[in-house]
Amino acid sequence: MTEIALPNCEKGLGKLIFTQDSPNLIDGVGIGTLSLYPDDRGYFLELARFKQAVNTQVSAAMSYPGAIKAFHFHKHQTDLWAVVGGMLQVALVDLRPESKTFGLRNTLYIGTLRPWQLSIPPGIGHGYKVIGADPAMLVYVTDRFYDPQDEGRIPYNDPQINYDWETQHK
């Protein structure tokens, strides 16, 4: 397990991200739009293209409504997330002490109602809560094979990250 120094954050969601070019986005995090091609039979969703796929892993996680999976981070791995069913409240926190956005938290609502692709670089704590009445399916691509030595975990309710997972009723 990788150790890391945690910031001391105030209780809350951090900066809400509603646009792909938000100035409040954690440094190095990227947002793209997924290419969706519907027709009379259903749809085709393009998640990623690779010129050369060396040590790339594609995985999927299905989670039930209300489930929280948080927080974890990677020392070297970059994740590319696409929610292909349901909706997620995604929480990010910058854990890189040398970063200009160290300690900044972001909240994004992504999934079928906002089909964004999310690139999460190393050193960014990340997790999610399934929102709505349906399960969510997250498909993610990593730029290296899973290595438990590269991954660190932080409890979803860590008092230093202090993320508010409660429904905001806004």
C-alpha cells in the first residue's frame, strides 16, 4: 500500500464541476465527451482509441444505488472512466503536495445524463457514490496493469478529506 500525506479540508463537496473547461478543475484532471451513435437498434458508445496498447487494462464495475466506493489513489497509474449506465457522484481530491491544486476537491455528476469521460492522473484521490434508483456501470481503462503496490486506500469518511456524501437536496 502506498502512503500519502492528506490535506485538511473543510466539510463539503469541494468545487462542483458542470463544464468540461471549468477553471475549478483539479490540475491534470481531464474531461471529454463520449461519442454515442444511436440508431433504430440501440446505440454504439466509443470509450477509447489506442494507437498502441501496451500494458493497458480495461475493467468494469457495477454498483448498486447508494453504494459508495471511495477513496483510493495511484502513485503511477492513470485511469480513464466512462459511466455506461446509471449516474455517479464522483469525488476527487488532489493529494499531490507539490501540485498547485493540492487539497482541492471536485464533485462531478456523470453518467447517462452527462456522458463525460474522466481522466484521473496519479496522485488524485477518487471515488464515487451511485445516485438515482438504478445501478451504475463504470467502465475504466488504465495505462498499466493492476498493481496493488501502486494503490493506496483512504476511508470514504476520512476526517481530513471531510467529503460530504449526503444528498444535498439542491
